[in-house]
Amino acid sequence: MAKTKTQLWDAANHLETREDMAAYLEAALEDGDPTLIAAALGDIARSKGMSQIARDTGLGRESLYKALSVEGNPEFATILKVFQALGLRLQVSTVARESLV
């Protein structure tokens, strides 16, 4: 039997349109896990080219890789700069709650 070759799945390889990126990030935001959100934003940045995002934000490429990883803890200012560089924006909407206590 022939050996099966496998590769790690990388979301960055599948984020081709702005709609893909927005849907991917929205799913991460709905989950609510800050590390997942940062990692998803990192996947999107890598799909666009981390060097270009670094130039557009004025931040270092290595520091962006680190901040936008599962182990990273980016400042909110960094998140906003990356959103702007990607041509994305945050929007606020209300959510239904059973109790506001």
C-alpha cells in the first residue's frame, strides 16, 4: 500500500476574497475566544502577505507574526491597525439576552 502524504491545513491558503476573510473573522468573533480571534486575524494577514501588512501598519513583520498567533496577546491598537490595513472594519450590533441582571 502506498503511503499517503498529508499536509497541515492552513486557512490562509483558502482566504481568497474579502467576503471569505470577513466570514472567517466573523466566525472567530462569534466564538468569543480572544486567542482564536487574534489567530484568525493572523491567518487573514498571512493570506494578504504579512510583509505588506507590516508596511501598511508601520509594525514589524516578526512582531505581527507573534502577536497574531495562538500564543500572541496583541494590543487593541495593533488589532485596529491590522483591520485598517486589510480594508476591514469592526461593527457593533446588539445581541438578544435572556436577562440583563
